[in-house]
Amino acid sequence: MESVAAVFAGTAFALFGAALLIWTGACAVHRAPVLHGVSPVASTALTTLFGVVFLALGVWCFTLV
């Protein structure tokens, strides 16, 4: 039963992390702000960091299966 929860959590974290990284990459390519009203460098770096963390957390959840 715990493996079902690990697969669900891993999928959610991995999808969110990947989507965050894709969104950040698309904004960077188009030179659009990732977050309005914040430094472009800080928002891009922080969003990339959180995207990688969520993606790694999803992969870690998949290792528990």
C-alpha cells in the first residue's frame, strides 16, 4: 500500500519539477520575466533551484517503490 503512495507522490513531484523547469526555460529563451516585480536573475535562479529540488524529490520517491 505504501508503494502506491510513493508512486503518486513521485509522479506529482516529478511532473511539477519538470513543468517548473520547462516554464523557466521558456521564459529565459523568450527573455520574459519569470516573476513580475522581482529581479530577473533572482527569480530565474530560485525557480530553477526549486524545479531541480522537486524533480529530485520525485526521483527519490520512485526509489522507495
